[in-house]
Amino acid sequence: MGLDLTKTTPVQASLVKLLENRQWLDQNIYELQKKYRGQTIAVHGQAVVGTGQSAEQVLDIVKDKYPVDEVLIMLIPKEEILVVPYPE
């Protein structure tokens, strides 16, 4: 039995969703910083699904609602963010 590269594994599917959440966060970082400055947020399905003061607190909020391996948890800095665009 060989490796079937036409199928996506569950781990790969989770990583794709995590990357999509990260791309959404990057695209919306300035708006998110205005609303969530200094807070930790959880992103799932390209939306903020939880907020708190620490990653542990946010994880407690989302762990029973969403697949944890698909949730992006990020601290939104208080300081101004400089976004360096990806090369195209």
C-alpha cells in the first residue's frame, strides 16, 4: 500500500483551517487591534470566537465549542502593529 497524495489527512485539514484563520487575522489586524488591544483572542472560522486576558483563559472558553487544533489563539499587542506584506 503506497502513499495516496490525492487525499487530505485530518491533520492537514486542520492545518489548512488554522492557516485560513491566520490569513484572516493578518487581513483584519488593524480593526482587531482597535477592538481587542491588549487582549488575547481566539479565531475560528475566520471570526473572533473568544477573548480574555490570557491564552489559558481563552482556551477554557473555546475548548468545548470548537476543535482546538483549528483555533488560532493570539495576543493582540497594545503597541502599534507594523505589518510587513508577504511577497507576491
